[in-house]
Amino acid sequence: MVGVPGRSKGCHTCRKRRVKCDETKPTCKRCEKSGYWCAGYERELQFVHSSTSPLPSSSRSTSGDAQAAPQTSVVPIRGGRRPPPPPAVPCSVPDELSLEAFQGDVCLAFLFENFVWRSYGTPWLELAAKGKLDALSSQACQALARSNFGRAFHDAELQTSGAVEYGAALQALRPMLSDPSRPDFTSLVVPVLILLMHSGLHEDRDGSAYHVRGLFTLLSVCGPEAFQEQPLRSAFESCRSALIVSGLLTRRRTFFEDDRWKDVPWANDPWNKSQQNHLADILSHVPGFLDDEARLSQEPSEEARANLLAGIRLQLSKLFRWRYAWEMANPCAVWEAPADRFGQHANLDRRVVQTTLHFAIPIHAAEIALYDAVQLWLLGLLWKTDPHGAAAAVASLARGAASAVEDTSSEEAQSGETRSPLYLPGETVMLRDVALEICRAFEYHIKQHAKVFKEQLLFYLMPIGLAWSVLEKEDRAHEWIADILATSQFTQGYATGNNSFGFRYYLREMGFPRYEQE
């Protein structure tokens, strides 16, 4: 069989898209201009096994053409009787094997290739994908998976399918959210989170704002007691991180700074509260500080300023205590080595720091990056609110935090005898130093996370986004950050705004505290 008469001679991609191909070889110009990958023109040969295929109608003639009839052999039957022939069963082999039945699995598998989403949704997103939570969560996950796959591979049909699934899930969700008496009301946090991810994928700010409001309402109605058991607690942790970032964007106080939201969800097993969540407890106060700072700039008040400074110093003291406790619990957990070429996109000449950090456990890199991000927010607010006393306040808070951790390691830290390449509290008050440390920690982290890494990460890109913002006047630093992000197809383009989840656009809106440091 040398060809298939009557079929289009266009490339596979144009035939799939059902558009006219210009048949330019080896790849068509229409695909190139449209941004699609041209799959070429090669046709698979189709073979038909003559012993199992039914005869074509043209061969069923009455002419008795022996060559047209199938060859059969006669087997003598004892007793002169022959058994009746078996009933005729039509047999046909499809030209192509349809993958429609596997489409959902393929899209979901590709969804979990993206370690940014995979880690943020550990483990509730995977449970939703497997249908182990509820039907609405599964439907929302299918919508996200189809839209994500279609967007990545320019498949308009799959994107449309995902949009239809999203609309259906949203339609089913609305009456559920309006009835807090439902026994499954608390579990709605999972489908709303997934629909929020879908809106973010399509850069739908109105949709994202709608889902954020829904999450705030849902959590406030349920209360922190509703999230003490897994997997809802892990979903709550992801939800809290998203809503804290929302508070940073809008510069509005959230209810997460209330101690109940910091303690009650983990009351049954407080030892399982991750270090990231302890840092999130501190970060939860920053939206309120930004809110107070904005009001203070409009209506100056010495009392309000003193209260704001007291709050910033208190949370900075808690942050420094966390850092010393982390150093005590993880001795010799970090070391540095000469920088190698970092992936195929990197260049040693574009690096700001010529050494790389290495961590004993990959999650430690994420914890240090988040610690530095929280420190950037608090230091930024401190410098802006009290530029003349900020340096002295940091030194005093660092000494107090070190003395509060009663251990020889803290004494070594105070005397500067630690070998850690990381900054300890009080060793620097410069935001640039903290931002560069984030870059170094994130550089190691992204290399490890591209591998099999199952830890939940609550603030994956926020730290490196803040570092970018602090280093905004340094082109070399921006080139370095772009090189780090380009090592993964899932973060490539975040720094340049060419990725739908890029952080440049919202950092401008976030209004990171601006001031000049000598």
C-alpha cells in the first residue's frame, strides 16, 4: 500500500487544526507563522492482513474468479458428516487507534509535570485528580489539566474543552457556596483553589478576584477548627498562603494574623506544623503593616507610627528567633562551593556571586528563601518607617533573639564563629545582601525540585520575585535570575513577563516599600 487516495496532502498539524496547508516542505510556513510545531507530512503505511480481513464488495462476484476467493483447505470428516460452519463475524481493523479514552490521563500527567503546581497542591491536588475527594474537585482538576495542556501545545480544541469544564464546575459551585449548612461545605476549599489556579492560567483577574473572595468567605464561615484533619489541612495551608499573597497585593489586613488561625488547625498535632507555616505566621502580619503604613502616609500620627514600629519589631524579633532555632537544629546544613555552569542557559560572567550554596536537605533551601523573603518585607517596612533608627533596632533585636535561644550554637552565632555561609540575624541590614541570598538558595532549590521532590511548598516564587524587585536597578542580577528560572520549562519566562504566572506584573502592584540605602 503506497498511499491513501483522496486524503489531504497537508501536514499533520494543519490537518489536525482543519486548516488549509501550504504544503511547504520540510515544514509548512503556515505552522511557522502561527507559532505551531509542524508535525511533517510522512504518512504511516497501513497494512491489511488478508487472512482476517473481510472481502471487499467488488470481489464478491458471481464470476467464480478463483483468485478472488480465499484459499481454504478441506479436512476429511469421519462418518461422512461435517459440522455446521461458525457464524460469520464481521472483522475490521481501525485505521488509527483513538486516544480519546486516555486524553484525561495524559492531560493530568502533564499537569503534574509542572512542579510549581505539584508542590503547591501537595497532596490535595493529586487526590482531587484521582477522584478521591469529591466529584466537583475532580471536575475542576480536569478543567485545569485540559486548559493547561491545550495552552502548552496550542490545541484549541482542548482549551475549549477545559473552558467548558471550568464553566460547568463554576455553575455547580455557586449554589454550594450559598449554603453554609451543607455537610460538605468545608471541602469546597479544594475546588475553589483549583478554579483559582485555572483563572491564573488564563490571566483572568476578575475570575481570580472572585475566587479569592470566595475563599475568604468560606474560611471565615468555617473557622480554623474545620481544618484540623488531612487532607483539608494541607488545602488550608495552600489556601492561607494564596490569601496572604492577596493581602500583600491589595495592602489590606487579613484575619490570618489572629492567633486562632495560627494555632487551631494544628492543635491535634502541632509537631507536624512545617517550618514554612511557622514563617507564614509571621508573614501574615505584613498585609496589616502595609495597610497601616498606607493610612499613616495619608493621615500622619505619632501614635499610629509608634504602634506600627512596635508591631514590625515584634515580628522581626520572632523571625530572628526562628532563624537561630533553625541554625541550632540544622548545624552544618549549608556549605558553598565554586560556581559551575548552571544549566545550558547560564553564563558564569552573568553571575553576581561566584560561589553556589549547597544544602543537606532540599527543603532547607526553600525555608531559607522564605525566611529571607519575610525578612525583606519587615526590613523594608522598618527602614521606611524609621530610616534613622532601623540599623540600631536590627542589631538590638538580633542580640535579644540570640540570647533567647539558650544553646551554645547561639553563643557561637553571636561571636561570629559560625561557619555557615548564610547571614545570621544582625550580620547585615542591607536588603541587597538578603536578596542575593534568596537568589543563591533558590538556585539550588530549583535544581533539586526539577527532580522527584514531594515536599509541599507554600510560597515558591514569591521570594525570588521580591529579590528581583530589590535588585531592580542591577541588570546583571536580573540576567542571573532569568538564567536560574530558565533552567526549567515551567519557570522560563517568569522574570520577563512571558509566562502567565510571571511575578513582574504583580510586584509592581504590590508596592514593595521603596527607599534608598547607603
